[in-house]
Amino acid sequence: MPVLRDAVEQQRAFIIKKLIKAGIFKQAELDTRTLTLTDLLSIYEKHLSRKE
């Protein structure tokens, strides 16, 4: 199971970096650690839909 856990954590880290770069989260915010991958993807998709 560590492979799946690692993959999820890598994807979480990728999405968090994208959200920080987009200015949605500040780098020092700890809220990102409590959000699930699903929550992060939802926030990211909302940002993308507003951008279009």
C-alpha cells in the first residue's frame, strides 16, 4: 500500500504547488495539510473554471 499512499501524496503536493502559484493559498498556510486530495482538486477545478 505505500505505493498508493506515495502517489496520492505526490499528487497532493503537485496540486498544492499549483494553488500556491495561482495565489489561492499562501505557502505558509497549514490548511492545505488538512485538506483531502478531493478537496484540493475541487478548489483547483473551481479556479480553472473561473480562469476561462
